Amino acid sequence: MKKLLLIISILLVSFYYTACDKEKENGSNSEKNKCIIIIKNYNDKTVSIYKKPIYRFHQDKKHFFIKKSLDTLSLYLKEGEEIFASVGGGIKDSIIACAGDTLFLLSTESKLQFRTKEINEIVKLNLKTSLIDSLLKNEYSFYSNKKSVQNKKSLSNKKNTSLIHFSNILINRYLHINNIYDTLSFYSPYLISRYKILKDNTAFEAYSILTYLYTISNDSYLKDFINKSFFSNPNILENRNAYNIIDLYIKNILLLGKKKTYGCSCNIDYVGAFYNIDKCLENKKIIEYAKFLCIDKSRTEDYFKTKLSALIVSFKRSFPESKLNARLKEFEKIYNINLDDYYTDDIQLIDNRDQSLYLKDLIKKYKGKVIYLDIWASWCTPCKMEIPHSLELSKEFKNKDIVFIYLSIDRYKDNWILASKKQNINNRISFLAINFKKSNLYRDLNINTIPRFMIFNKMGKIKYANAPRPSSNDIKQILNNCL
């Protein structure tokens, strides 16, 4: 009997120290924040255990791999967290855990299951009811039969009303569940953290359904409904699924589920989303986190890595006090990015007599006049097709306070001079930009295609960062309005 007690004592001590070694980076945490998991593995496969990050914006998940038939793991929890386990990438299970919990994980050939006394005390409600399921199937069926955008635009008011009706039912169900969880938390304060996770997950489930419906319906009301329900204030960032919520918004709403082809691969256009997200969202804090997500996602795509520096520079200029800048600093180290190589305050110009000046000085020179800036290149056929229209436009505004400036981004000076003569703009206000792609103007305004036209007001400020072309029907009215 004494030998048996001695063996048990030795095992318990060894399990404890094994657990402490499993998460050395958190060794400074207090004992009260510890959660113990006892693993019994009847399977010859490795069990993977990890915590779902509270906010992926700030940390990445870490896996712990258990190979022993009997083992313990010590995890430090700052609050209630979801813990996941999987075997061979197939069988999975999860549990909501808190500091002080002792969990039991059983792994066999046919199942993987967490056990704890608290699990039976939690009331988990389903978002989907029979009514919601039925209405959702109707919406899926209806929109899946519409094969073109034009068909979607011509949907009957009755069916749009159906979509609105469904959205309201879904959100009301979600809010009703939230109220129940709040009531249960009030009467069982020790379960507050667990119910907070259930509330967050229910919100994410409702949101996922609505964003997918928007992808297939392209209904403008639904987009406004989603923005109002989930993005009217920055509280959504407190949801533990915030990273995935914003990612879905970018993919399903901003980009409508479309991918862009780069080279031989097809990718989500996170770079384009970075520069356009503020056109869809209004809250600056949410925009800040959405832009960071675009950078984080872009760094995993080989094609986008060359653009990381521009995205990081733009982010830091817009959000100099952001806590996320610490993460960006990590990216700079990982990808060996030296931002000093990418900061250029202004565009350096030369004229056909090799006289040099900066764009800001040129703009200042014409203060008091409206400037219509044409960014072009000798190799750009659409650019050259617009120049005759530009010259004709300049004749119409000859006696007004408007100047037309031609800015070439050619790599070689000789090509620029030759093309300028052919286009009859060599005697105009024409310059070659020699550091265009390293300028703040290029990065901040995302000038990835040409021709590009810009209008500066009489104070030298950008009025239109992407103005209509000279051949457009609107340009004359716009220029007259600027006078």
C-alpha cells in the first residue's frame, strides 16, 4: 500500500513539473490563472491542444503536442478562453475554460472529448430555429438561381422585403440569446467568462450568415443593415472573433467574394482593400484594425510582400499612436524591411533642360490657380489617347485660372522627350518624375495604374485624387466648379 501511494505521489509531482515546462513563456503568471488539463490518450496518434487567441490582432495561437498515454498540461488564462484539441487533423473537440479549472481530455480511436464539472452547468442556445432555417433556405434557393448582377438588381420589392424580414428575425434571435446569457451570468457570476465567449460566438454566427447572404444578393439595404448592426461603434473589437469578423467583411462585403489574379496565383486583394476600406466603414478605430488585418494577410502572400513597406508606411502615417505599430515593427524585422529606404516626402522632377525641382514647389508656384495634373508614360497607350482631349480642354479654359501639368513616370528620359514631342506637349508644363514610386503621393493615393488625373484647388490642396479623364463628359463641369 505504501509503495502504491509513493508511486502516485511521484506521478503527480512529475505531471506538475511537466505541465510547468509546457508553457515556460508564462512562468511569471500567478498560480490562480492556471488551468490544468489531464490527458488520457488511448490512441497512438499525437493530440494537439491550443488556445484560441483572445484577439488575433495581438497574438498568434500556440499548439502543444501530447504524445504520451498519460500527461498533464498547464495553461495560463487571462480570462475565459476556448481550448481546442484535435487528433491527426480529423477528430476535434473544444471547451470553454477558465483559470482554476481542471479539465480531463479523453482520446480514443473513435472520439476526443473534454470533461469538467462546469460543462454541465452551461446553458448553450442555438441561434438557428426551425423558422430561421426555413427562411434561410428560401433565401439561398432564391439567390442561387440568379446568375448575373443584372438579375440581382432587378429583384422584386417583395423578395427584397423577404430578405429584410429574415435579417431582422435573425438579429432579434441573436439579441434574445444575448439577454438570456446575461441573465444566466447574473445568477451564476462564476460563469460570466464562459457566457461571454458564447455571446461572441453567437454574434459571429449571425454575422457570417448575413455577410454570405450579401455576397449572393448584393443587396444594398443588407449592407447598411450589417454596418449598423455590427460596425456602428468599436465595441465589435472586443469580440474574441473580431479578426475573423473584419476579415469576412473585407472578403464578402468590400470585395464581394471576388479574387484577383496576380502572376500565376489567385488571391484576395488585401492590398486593394487596404486603400478602400475607409470608403465602406466610418468608425476610425475599426478602420485602423481593418487596415492592420490587410497588412497581416498580405504578408502571407508572396506577391504582396514587395508591397508591405508601402502599406506599413501608410498605416503608420495614418495611425501614429496605434498599439498595433508594435506588431508592424515585428513584421519589419521578419521581412528585413528598412522603412528609411521608402520614405520620400516629395516627387523630384526634371524638365527637358535638366532643371530640377520638387512637385510641392511646382504646386506652390501656381497657387491661386486650379491645377489639372496628368500622370502618364510613353509606353501607356490609353495615356497617349487622352492627351489630344487634354490639349483641346486646355484651349477651352485658356483664359481661366486653370493650368494643365503633364507628369511622366517614364524610366528613361529619352523615351519621355521623344513621346512628349510626338504628343505636342514638349512646350507645355511637362516634367519627368524620377522617384515617383518612392513618393508618399504614390503610396498614399495607391496610384497603381495610369493614366491618372488629379485636381488641386487654388490653395494647392488635392480636391480630386482620382479625377475624370479629359475625354469624360463630366470634366468640364467639375473644373468649372473648382474655379
